[in-house]
Amino acid sequence: WIKNNAKWWSSEQISDSDFIGGIEYLIQEKIILIPPTISPDSSVQSIPDWIKNTANWWSDGLISEDEFLAAIEFLVKNSIIRV
């Protein structure tokens, strides 16, 4: 279902908060494992556009799961996703 969410989010059919909520659920349930990180004081306030591209490419099978997870890890490190 997360690939569907990634596709819908990348085409703006669901909101940022819906997408983030799904990812947070997967992290909290330990379905997605993100290494422990220390969040820096970050100037990133919203999801960068390149993350949507990454989600779209992953949902279409154009990039690996590891590449998609690296984007998710970026969101965690920058406190956009809270775990």
C-alpha cells in the first residue's frame, strides 16, 4: 500500500501529511528500519520537491527500495518525519 501512497502523493492525489503519516506508521511498527539519527538544527521546513520525484520513481519501479529509503532517512534526519 505504501507504493500506492507514494504514487498518489507524487501526483498530488493525497496530502503531504497523509504520506508522512503512512511513513511514520511504517517506521514506528519497524516495517521500515531507519538507523538512529541525530536531527541537526535544520532549515528544511517542508518536503523538498525531489522527494516526490523519488517516491514516483520508486512506485514505478525505476529506482531501488534502498534509494527510496535514503530519501525517507533524509526526512527523518531533517525532522520532517518524527519517529
